[in-house]
Amino acid sequence: MKFSSKAKKETLAVFAVSIIGIVIAVALFIFKPVAEKQPVADVIALAEFVRVKKQSRPLTVLSQGSVNAKTHISLVAEVNGRVTHMAQLKSNGGFFKKGDLLLNIDDTDYLLTSVRARAQVAAAKQQLLKVEIEAGQAKYDLEQMGRNPSKSTAYALRKPHLAEAQANLQAAQADLKIAQLKMQRTRVKAPFDGRVVKKFVDIGQYVGIGTVLADIYSTDAAQVRLPLSLYQIELLGIALYDRPAQLQAVDVTLISEYFSSRHVWRAKLSHIEGVLDERNRLVFVVVEIKNPYERDPAYPDRSSLTPGMFIKAELKGEVKDGVVKLPRTSLRFANEVWVIDENERLLKKHIVLYTKDEHFIYIKSGLHQGERVIVNAIDYPIEGMKLSPMDTERTTVSPATSTLSGQSDTTQKTGHE
């Protein structure tokens, strides 16, 4: 097959164009301009810091619990009868004083029993007197017959009769006391200063021995049970076997917060319960507050400590040396803080905590005196990154030569507490 001259010319033209294109591409690659390299400036993050100050201070342990009355009992009937009068048990929530009449139970039966018991006592006294006279006469008769009474039988001297009469008198007197005691028990009186939680009976209701009349509690003292771990017990400088006198060194602040109010009470530890909770291995310490219903002139708007109220507690124990107190915002990932090294770069450090509260952390070890600890959040933190330090105590910014980044709101948090 032969190509025409026209086809040959077209083929040569295409081939020539391809060769020229390849040559141009190779020339452009070989003689391409070299890009000038520019140095990349460091991005400097703003780092607010506080300096480490080791101090001796008492550590604060946080806990919480509910207010309970020191004494809370169920008032029960000790006699049978119908309720005839409701005195201080008229309504739930009522207050009463020790010795106040709470309610009356019908005492008619016990009044009649008391009258009968008095008659039996009188009869027993008369019988005893009669037997004593007879015993004296028997002794006299023996002496008149020339017989020695000391050698005579007890029966001849009527001693068994005398013992029986004395026992009958004692039994009659005991019956009278029982009748009088039952009479007293028809008048149910308050065993202490307190308040009614709930009444269970009303006028006209028949009650028997053991019937629950009401639930009441005392108002002379309130208690709060606070759960603590064994580590927290150690931080306070106390032990599970300490006596109440040894616990007085621990200062307790109770805090109640509701609506926009915050109320504070000062208290002391009363005792430590001697058993660990098997479920969580916590031990309960008991705080006691005297007269929780009394108004304090220093706090006229403060409410009373009512049973059932939720309470937060701050406990201060023995003084520890070398404690570092830092804002809680400085804590990263539970046991890490960021510091600014001598080259003003970010350095991550592991720490050992004593404890922490809502606003601060208390560090046992891991930091040196004077170190600068970062307290604000930094976007995309990388160990070794350049920082622009700002002392929060002096509020002055170190000179910066490059663009600042990472100036995020300090309310944001990097890391986890």
C-alpha cells in the first residue's frame, strides 16, 4: 500500500510539531525559575501565668450531705384508751417545749383503778397492824408462861403471818403505783424541745399500747453526716479511732445555697462513725450544730437548718508545708499543668495533687518555686511552642515580635480536669 504525497506531508508536519513541543517542554523544565525561600515566622500564643509560691496552709476537704435531727423518735401510746384532747399535736410542723402536753387519753378506767388500789393499800395496812399486835401478844404470852420466846417456833411468834401481811402491803402499794403511773401516761408530754414531723391520731380515735401517735424530732441540735474517703481523712490530720476531743481541731463550714442566697454556719466535728461503707469504702463523719433554729443577730436573713436540707461542707484540717495553690483553670487532664520555660516555650509537667475545690487546686509536688504556670486556654497547644507570657498579677504583656494567636476566651478550657 502506497501513501500519497499529500499524506506524507501531513505525517511529517505532525511529527515535526510533536518534536518541537517536546523540545520546548524540556527547555522550560531545565530553565524554570527557582522560587525564593522565605523564612516562616513563629506563631506566638498569649500565655497568662501565675508564679509558683510554696506555702504552709491547712487543706480544705469538700463534702456534702443532708441535715438530720440529732434525736428523731416515734411517739407511742403506753396505755389503752380514746384520745380526748389534742394539745401540741394539733398539726404537723408544730413546735413544742420539753414537758408540754401533747395529747390526752381518756383516764376514767385508770382513775377508778387508782381508787381501788388506794382501798387495797388501806386494807393491807390495817391487816399488817393487826398481825403486828397479834405477834406482840404471842410473845408476851410465852413470856408469861415462863418460856423463852427465842427458843419458840416462828409460827408460835406469828412471824409467817407478819411476813405475809408485809408482803400484801407492798403488793397493794405496787398496784397503786402502777395505777398512778398509768394515770400519768394518759397525759402524753414532750420528752424534749422539738417539732412535730407527722401526727397519726386525732380526737376520738382509740389507741392501744404501742400505737404510734406521732413522729417528732428535737430542735436542740442538728447533725450532718458527711462521707469522706480514707485519703480525705488523712488530709484532715485525723484518724478513725480519734476521740471527739481530738476532732475539735477540724473547722467545718456548712454552706446552703438556694435561689440567689448563700448561707453559712460554723460547726465542729462530733464523731466519726466506726464502719466503712462496703459499697464505696467511705466513712461518715458527723458534724453537730447547736440550736439550729435560733436566729443569729449577725445573720438576720439566714434560714434555720431544717432536717432534709442539702448542705455543702468545707473541712479544714492540719497545716501542710510546701503547698502550691493555683487557679483551677491551670489544671489539664487531671494531673498536668503547663509551664513557661526559660526560653518562653510551653512545657508540660506532671503534678501530684493534694485536693481541689471549685476555684483552686492544691499541689503536693511536681513544681518548683517561682515557676510560671499557664492559667488560660491556648488553641492547639504543642509542647515547645513559642509563647508570649503575661503575668496576671502585674497584667503586663512581654514584647512580642510576631503575630499573636490563641487569644481565646479564658472561660474556654483546653484539656480535662
